[in-house]
Amino acid sequence: MPDTRFSLIGKIVVLTVKAPDSILRAILKEMQQALKIKKGSRARVRTRKSTTRKPKARRKKATPAQLRARKQFAMRVKRGDFR
């Protein structure tokens, strides 16, 4: 195919600018319907893939020192001394 993506887009833009309003409205309705169909088919594909995904790795629990540091920081923030 000798036409590149950008030359095709350019041709579409030129034709769109020259087209009357009635044709543009019809094209808009059809494109909106096509996008709805495309979105629906993507969603179905994603649900199939989601069953084969690995479960997410869980975070390790915070150590007691980390928990104390968080609590101390929260208290400093409450006082307005959080630098």
C-alpha cells in the first residue's frame, strides 16, 4: 500500500472540510456506533485474559519500628511540625 497513515489522514481531513453538514452528521453517528462496538469487544477480550493473570504480589507487613515512625510522623503533622 503506497499511502502512508499520515497521507491517508490528510486526505480524510481534506474531504471532511469540503463535505456538507448533512454528510458530516451521518458520518459522526456511524463512527460513534463503530467505537461502541469496538469498546465492547475489547472488554470481552480483557475478561478472558484476566482469568489467566497471576495474582498480584502482596506487600510485606510493616515492622514495629516502621509503625512507630508512622505514628510519630502523624503526631508531628497534627502539631504542624512535619519537616
